[in-house]
Amino acid sequence: MIIEAVVRAYRVMKERNWDKIYWAIDLHGVCLKSNYENGGYEWINEQALAGLRAISDRNESRIILWSSCHDEEKNAIIDFFEDHSICVDYFNCNPLEKNTKTGCFDDKFYFSVLLDDKAGFDPSRDWDDIKHYLDSIN
């Protein structure tokens, strides 16, 4: 279950005295319905919108949208999210975390939590779990 990854990310953040949680969030099948067209964005469900707002409203959260959409569509997607009060920090990258002695982030950007339907994310269940957890740690 994805909530275990979220709880672990917050535990690690606290243990290491970090101040950020990086959320790598796939678009289609997680946030948006897949329409296989540019534009016409529609939330996959109301829970996605509520969960994304809960993430976006937290000071430690950085949202990284993750998608194979074309570059010309990225700004429209960011605008769609921002029109719904969701702050998008980055798209397919995390420029804040640089290479270290133990990690190279040239080809794979750093994230704390990955939300992707191909990795088992279930939007009918997991958005509610994320929102409830975030609400409980206020």
C-alpha cells in the first residue's frame, strides 16, 4: 500500500532532519483521466483533487509531475493544476537535489514518494489514505 511509503518518507525526513518531501506524481491514471489528447483535462476522481490539495498545502511538500507528455503541453497542465489551487514545483526533474558521494541524480531525479498507477497506485483508494494521513499529522 502506498500509505506505507508516505509514512516512511515522513519518518526519514524527521530522522534525518530534512525539511522536504518530494512527491513524484504520474499524471494519467493517477491524477487525470487518460484521454490521449492534448487538453481536455479531467480529474480521475474527486479524491485526487482533495489529496493533491492536501499535499500542496503542506510547507514541506514539493510536487514533481511525472509524465511522458510533450513539452508544449506541460505549461497547460501546470496551469490546470494551479487553477485548482495545487502548486506544481517541477516537471520531470528535481533541480534541488544534487549529486552526492552515494547518489547520482543525472538520469534519475531524487524523490521521496512515487505515485504511479504502473507501480501499484490505486486512485480509488490511495488518495483518501494520503489525505487522511496528512490531515492526521498536522
